[in-house]
Amino acid sequence: MKIRKSVAAITLAGAALFVATGCSDSSDTVDEATSKVSTAVESAASEVSTAAGDAVDEITGLNESKAQDILRKAIDPATPAEEIDEVVDVSNPVTKTTVIAFAKGASAAGYTPDKFEVKDVTEDGDKATATVAVQSPAAPEPVDIQLAYVKVDGDWKLSSDAVTQLASMGQGRQGN
């Protein structure tokens, strides 16, 4: 539906420019008219691209690649604090500080973002569970964990429960 509306917008923009250039006085040059049409087409094409991307996201939901990107950005100590909101459900204010602290501590202990690999995602409405293989610097084989994701305002994010789970794993390592 979004794509059809965008195609209609392109058609209307083109028709309006065609009429406007046809009705313009002789002082308008062909170059000016071409520039106006080109700008309108570029704008409409951008709208179509955005609508197509939104439609694909709506249909495909959360996949392994997208879950991987979200997770790695969330647990990367180099991610600026203001960008954490984009990938983590921070409706609980403690979650943001917890994930930032986990990212720094885990990375220092050798659990860098590249040690976390999303293998599978199971989606159920606005919730999803990802199976994540975590490669420990001290173990020969990765260990699978389950992390929850939630859809917040149309965007998939690492859940606050997943952040709590990761943080508790970090605390368990420190106690050994």
C-alpha cells in the first residue's frame, strides 16, 4: 500500500511539473524545467525507496542479520550513549547504564562484540528470541544463550530482560 502511494506521488509530481513548465512564460529555459523535473523525480524516488524499505521490514520482521547488528551495537563499548536508545529498549532508565557497563566490562574481559553470533531468530508478534553463540576466550567451543528482543515503536531492540541476563552473566564471571 505504501509503495502504491509513493508511485502515485511520483506520477502526480511529474504531471504537475509538466503542466507548470508547459504554462510557464518564455523566460524559463529548458535547463530550468529539466532541473525542476529532476529534483521532483529524485525526491519521489527517495520516498518510494523509503516506503519499499518499510514494507520489507514489515514483512520480514527480525532476521539473524538485523538481530546481529542490534546486539553488536548494543554491546560495543565504542557505541555512543545516545545511540544505545536506537538498539536497546531503555524504557527502564537503569537498562541504559547497565548495557554500557556490560559492554565495557565484557570487552575488557575478552568478550568483544565479535564473540557474539546470532544463529537463529524466532519471532512472535512484537517479541522475538535469538539464539546467540558466545565464544569465550577461555573455552574451545561457543556456548548458546537465548536473548529476547522487543519491537518498540516499530523498531526491533534488545530487550531490557536481555540486558539484565547479559549483566548477570558478567557478574557470574567476576565471582569466579
